[in-house]
Amino acid sequence: MSGLLSPLALFRDPSVAPLFISRVISSASVGFGQLALAWGVMNLGYGAKGLSLVMACNAFPALLIICGGVAGDRFRRHHVLLGAETLASLSWLAIGAALFTGKAPLALLCALGAIGGVATAMFLPTLRGIIADLLNSPDRPAGNALVNQTQSIGLLIGLISSGAMVTAVGPAWAASMRGFLCALSAVLLSRLATSRPSKPGTGPLRDLRVGWREFGRRPWVWIMTLQYTAITTAVVCYTKIAGPLYATDGHGGAWAWGLIRACEPLGAVMGALVGARWQPGRTIPVAALLPMSVALPMLLMGSGAPWQLIAVAAVIPGVFQAVYYVLWTTALQDRFAPEVLVRVNSWNMVTSYVLMPLIMLASGPLAGVFGPGKLAFWSGTIAVIATLSTLVALRLLHQEPLAKSEAKRAIA
């Protein structure tokens, strides 16, 4: 494939096209869900503390990502994705029904949010591995780019539409729409065909240890995983707690926040095309630098900027994050054997979710005490510090082999 738009040629391949169409639909549903849950909880009068509790319950099951990694390496990967989407559909339809009552108990919303979190834990690591099943190595950058691009297009559609839907008819309809779209995505995923993994000769615990060993024997992987953990923490504080509260507090409401969130996937649509074609000489340091861009809209929110300026600034991290996704995902697919790939991805991702429930629980009260602007500012600061620390660590790691070889020559 050649040309800037070469990833789009994969839509003509019937063996992979259902995956990309599914990503548009499923990602649109995520956009509906983000606003539905936040505004649904706030409209019921549960406030910042209630919002943080529901979001923490939604995030807590993501600790099961390592179990999702085992499932993704033991079963047909499209079956794992299909099961996760079906579970997500049921949980979000139930959330919509609960919100329609206008008096849903907080405990019920927490429980339904947790079920949706289980679906996420099964889905995310397997998605990063399925491209290795469907495409050969030369086509994987284009495939990863198209996954990111279709996700971004879907999220863009979902966030813009959900902002209008929440404002016009309420969050219950938006939650129900997510459930319906997840079901439609599951139907599309059922049309894929992935190979059955070789029959594992060991149990799940042994599989976990093997995945951990493969993950830990490359220092650059876990160094960047620590960075990813800090970046994810910052992004979650900003998108789940600080942003909705900031928008509600006289900065445009649900419609404005939907547009702000939509600008990031708008940038990602362009960034994925760049990522498919760009092959930097030093992939890992370049990839480590890109996530720092998420700090820009956070720092602007911390300074009290108008929502329109924050929306424009959100395009920039969208571009860079899409390039990061392609570079990082392709690097893992090319450097790890297919039979351990999903488990390595699960260990890479689970550390980002270990602290997430606690962060959710703490960020709501912190936003109540200091204000959402301050929470956004310190989230951006964390992202900057984490990126600079990672670049220093990678630099030292690169110099260490050189120092050892020089010492050997000196002894000789």
C-alpha cells in the first residue's frame, strides 16, 4: 500500500473491514456513555462525590485487564471482543432504564457501571492483539492507524451527538443509545474470523507469569508503562471529573463539554494518517515524547480559559496521541510473539488502572475543595513531569550498554 490514505484501502478487505466498521460504531457509543453517566449522576443530585464514586466503580473492574489478556491469548480473539461488547450492551441498556426512572439509587448506578467496567477489561487488551491475527507485519502500521482513526471518527460522532442528546432529551436516552450501538458492534464482530490459539498446556496462572516475564525483560516497555500510568491518571482526572464540573460551572454545560471532547478525536483522525506513514529513526523516544501534549488543554482549563479556546487546543493532543498509538502498538506487535502479545498488552495497560479507582474517589472531593480548574492544572503538570522523567530514563538506558562496552574495551 502507498499514499497518505493507504490505510483506508483496508476497508475493501472483507476479512478485516467488519472490525473497522465496528470500531466506528462502538467508539460512538463510548461518546454517548461518557456524557450520559456524568450528567445522569449530576442530574440526580449526587454531586461531585457521587460522580467520583460511580466513575470509580466503573474503573475498578479494569484491574481485570490481566485476565482479559489471558483470555485474548487462549481463545479466538474476535470471540472475546464479541462477548465484551454484548456485556457492555446489557449494562448500558440497564443504566438507561435506571436513569429513565428519575430516582435511580446511587448503589445501582455503581453496580451497573462496574459491569460495564468488566466489559472494558476484556475488550481493551484483545483489541491491541487482533490486528496481528488479521494482517501481516508490513500492513500492521496501516491496520493500527485505521483502528485509531475509526475509533476517533466514532468518538467524534458520539461526543457531538451525545452533547446535543443530553441537552435536548436527557442522559437516559444517551445511555440507551450506547447500549444499542454496542449490540450492533457485536453483530459486526461476529463476522470476523481469527485463528484458534494453539492449545495451551498450562493453566491461567502460568499464563499470567509467562506474560509478566515477557513484559518485564525489556526495560523500555515497563519504563514507558509507568509513563502511561501517570498520563492516564492525569487524563482521567481531567475528562471524568474536572472537565464535566468545569463545564457545568458556567462554561457551556454538556453541549460545550461534548464539543471539547470531540476536538481530540478530530485531531486523531489526521494523526492516524501520519502515524501510518511515519517511521522515525528512534521510535521509542519519539513515542515517549508525544503524550505530553495532553497537558495543553488541562493547563488552559486551569488558567480559566474559555471553553472555545480549550476546544481548539484539544485538537493538538488528538493528533499526537494518534501517532503515539500507531508507533507504540506496532512496536509491541513486531517485538513480541503473537502467542503472548495480548498478555504483554494487558500488563502494559493494567498498571494504568491500578490506582484509577482511588484517583476517581479522591478527585471528586478535591475538585469540590479546590475547584475543577485547579484539578485540571495539576493533572497537566503531572503529565509534563512524567514525560520528562521518561525521556531521561530512556536516555540513561540507551547510554548504559555503551558504557558497558567502553568498559570492556578499556579492560582489554
